[in-house]
Amino acid sequence: MAYTNSWQTNGTVKFLSIASGEIRYLDIGQGQPLLLIHTLRTQLDYFQKVIPLLADEYRILAIDLPGHGYSSIPTEAPFDEPFFRKSVIEFIEQMNLRNLILVGESIGGVLALTVGASLPDRINHIFAFNPYDYGDKFGGGIRRGRYGFIIGLFALFGRFTYEIAPALKLVLSGGLVEPTKLPQSLFSEFVRVGNQKGYRQAEYLLYKYWRSWLDAKRLYDEVKAPVTLVDSEQDWSYPQEREDRKKHLSGAKFFVIPAAGHFSALEAPKRFAEIINDVSL
């Protein structure tokens, strides 16, 4: 918790009880509500460079997904896309959010689309950055990163996989064109959080059920709200996969962030925020 308060002073960190446990979230700013949904293996602090650029225009709610950050780690959860989708839907409904802007990156980008399809009356706009809806082996698209092969250890050792900090840094750097864009303080927080009891089991199950993120694309056709799709120039997805995604989202706006990898909120936060403001305001 202390880490979040080290980079922001105007918001409030809270917890909300849902069926699977507690969701930690940051509530900051005033105006139209905007929900930020982070990537795999990160937490709400992933958006620490973006939130200050948006907080003057919106009421921002940034969450830790279940099994991430300081949210609960339910022992019986499958940690597949339907489970995460249900959890985000519960959060939105309990908070009674309406006219909501959904913004997500990676698995958060997929969830922005699938949650949007499930709650058409509550959603104003959807921004999906580098949706994690592709892959061809255990773990999905992360295996395409420079050091993504390390994720293969989870296929061998499951929840008993030992995650050493240097290995985690290599895997995360594979989603960045310029690895120095990952702040050391934020990385240290990821390592600290990852040492919590049950965290490795949740991480393993997310990789194990990687096909559920591919299957989620079937819901894209049901999205009614306006959609903005954003791909980083050097995301892990292949050009044909991006074109296939567009076919499910007719009428969507499209942007490309140059010289950025999968983690664009870290690598190009100014452009990330500009796209949201230019389309929404």
C-alpha cells in the first residue's frame, strides 16, 4: 500500500468486497468515471505514469485484479478470462458506475472489451490497448517476448515455480522496446507483491488458462459502445492478428503508438493519455 501513496497524494486507496474476496482500488480525481484495468503480472500502480495525466479530467478508478497487487487471492478460482470478467463486472455494479469509460492494456484490454459487451447500458467508451487475445503455446503472447521462454517454467513446475527477480525483470523487459522505461521502484514493488502467499498459484493459473483470452474474442461482436483499439508498433501480436481483431469491432477507431512494446502505459504514457483525451473530450 505504501508504494501507491509514494507516487500519488490526492487519491484514496480503498477495498471493495466482491464474491471472490476484496478488490483494492485507487479512487482519484473528479468528473466522468474512467476505470483502468492493468496487464498480466502487474497491478494498479502499472498506471502510475498515466494517472497524473488524466486525473484533472476524470474520476479515475484503478483496480488490482484478483490475484494481483493487494487484492484477494481466492484459492479455488480458475483465474481465466470469465473469472476476471465477472470480478470486474461485480466491481462496476457495486460501485454503481455509469457513463463509464473502460481503459485496459493487455489482459486489461481484453477485459475492457468483454466487460463492455456484458454491460452495454453502463459503458460510454472502450479503449483497448494491446489486447492479449493471441498466442500459440502455454502462456499465450508473452512467450513471444525476448525472454518469454522463461514462462515455460510454469508449464513444468506449476505453482511451485520459483520466480527470481532477475528472471521477472527479463520477462517484463521483453514487453518494452526500451527496458529502462520500467522504473526500478515499480519493479521492486512487483517483486515484493509477488512474494505473497498464493501469488504464484494465481500466476500459474493465469498462464495455464491462456486459451480463455483467445476464446474471449467471441464476445467482441457483441460490443455496442464506441471502441478505440490501440496497438503498439512493436507489440507481441502479429499484423494478421490485429486485422482479425478489427473484423470483430466494425466502426472502431484505430491508433498505433510508434517505438513502443506491449507495455505502452509505461513506455509511452503521454501518448496513451493523449489518445484517451483526444477521443473522449
